[in-house]
Amino acid sequence: MSPGRRRAGWAKSLILCLCTGLLWYSVAPQALAQTEDFQRAVQEYRLGQQDRAMTSLQAILREDPDYAPAHELLGLILTANSDHQKALSHLLRAAQLWPNHAVYQVNLAVFYLRQLRIKDAEVVLDHSLNSAPRPQAYRLLGVIRLDQQRAQAAIRLFREATALAPRELAGWYDLGLAYEAISDTDSALMCYGQALQLDPKDFATHRQIGLANLDRGHAAEARDHLHEASTLQPEDGEVAMYLSQAYLYAGDLENASESAKRAARLLPDDPRSHYQLGLVLARSEMMNESAKEFELSERLPRKLAVGPLERWRQLSETRKRIVPDSDARP
């Protein structure tokens, strides 16, 4: 597999750090004098009692239709429940009521991006940055620029994010991805190194370091980081496939075979996993079995490459996390 084709996989991990924490509930200064009913709704939400929280929030809004925190939290709950039309109406209302609340603006932009409404998201993010510079807004704009194949612009935005929040792993990870998009592997690895200092057990960062070293032909370094990634998420078939490549390059046929078989089991419809297994079997002089895997690889349809923004949207749908915390920091 060529470095260019393999590098395309970096987009898959883009939301591992970017999308998992972008929807949150944050209490603005205007909401410090909350009603007891709203405090109860927040507590119900924190306890996972979403239906009760929704009932409480709807009652609050009947009494005060312009209470922005209730609109915001209700919009986030509806987003998590995939009731997108109703969610948007509440998120929009909250942002309209408190137009300078940067968190509300970023949450609205996240919603638009999940719906692939790029222009709407850009308008909201620009407004958010005019209200206050926030790393999440810079990062989201960076994702959009990457999807538009404007990697240098994305790098500038991700640099702004890391300057504002140097202790946030996601900013360094995103910046590393952007450097990979322009084939600047040294800078990418430096950024990933910063990310690992903040969290030595971050799956996505280990994965990207492994892939970068695989592209450079550094089999031992690739093996170590991909093995760590595979340990952290053993059901990730792509990591198993890449780990098999690293073992194969290092001449370890036994582990290469084990990882390749696991990849083919986890990704039965992916021609790449069967091609990798075919390579390992060929190196093991199991020519009949190898031929079958190569034949299967040729029969399976090739999947179209997925751009950063679409990958972001897909992964964000499976990795939503709303943190209803008054101390949440965007």
C-alpha cells in the first residue's frame, strides 16, 4: 500500500480528538441566577434521566420562552436523540438570545457541520471568533479548510488553537494531521509527540505516529505505536491491518499473520485487509491460500475516499459527548 493511500487514513481519526468533546453544556455568567427548576433539569440530565430533563426544560420554557440556557440544553439533548429539526430550532434560539455566548455559537456550528451545512457553520464560527477567540472555533474552521484542500490555511488555524490551549491534546493532534496533509512528516511527528506528552495512552495519536513511521519505512517504531493503538482499541480493523504491515516489514511473519487474519475478520468487506493477508500468506509460502485472498481482494468493490469533513461527520455521530458542567471549558 502506497504512503499516499495509507496517509488518507489520517482523516478517519480526525474526530477522535476533535469531535468527541465539542458539544458541551456550559453555564454562562448570565445563568448564574438559575431557577430551581432549571437546576433540577441539569441534575436530571447529569444522571442520564433525559426524558425527565426534557420535561423539566419544556415546562421552564412555557413559563419563560426566552430562557436561553433551557433552549441550549434542550437542543443538545434533542441532538443526542437525533431529533435534528427540533434541536436546531432550540440551538438557534439560544444563540439568538445570547449572541455573544461563544459556547452556544460553537455548539451551533458543530450541529451544522454534522449536517454538512458548511457555509452556515462558517458564518457561525466567524461570529464566535468575533465574540471571543476559542480553540474549538479555530479547530472547526481548520477541519473545513482541510476538507477544502487548503492545508496551509488549516495549519494557521490549528496553530491559533494550540496557542490558546497548549495543554489540549486535540489541538496538537489536529495540527499534526494538517502537516501530514502537506507531507511534512517531521513536523507532524513533533506535534504528535506533544500530544502523547499530554496523554500517553491516546489511541488516535499512537495510530498516526505508527502510520507516519510506516510511510518512512521505520518498521520498529511503527510496530510499537500500532501495537499500542491495537491494545487500546483491539476491535479496530484498520489498525490491525497496518500492524500486520509493520510486522511484515520487520520480518515477523507469525505476528504479521495473526494481525492480518484479525484485520480480515474485522473488515471482511474491505479489499485492503484481504490483500494484506494475501501478502503475508505469500511470504509464508502458502500460495494457494494467498491466491484466494488476492482473488477476494480483487472481487470486493473499492470504496471511494472520504474527505476530512465527511469522516468528521461520520465519526462524530458515533462519538457524541455532551458534558453538562458549569466548569466546562471550550
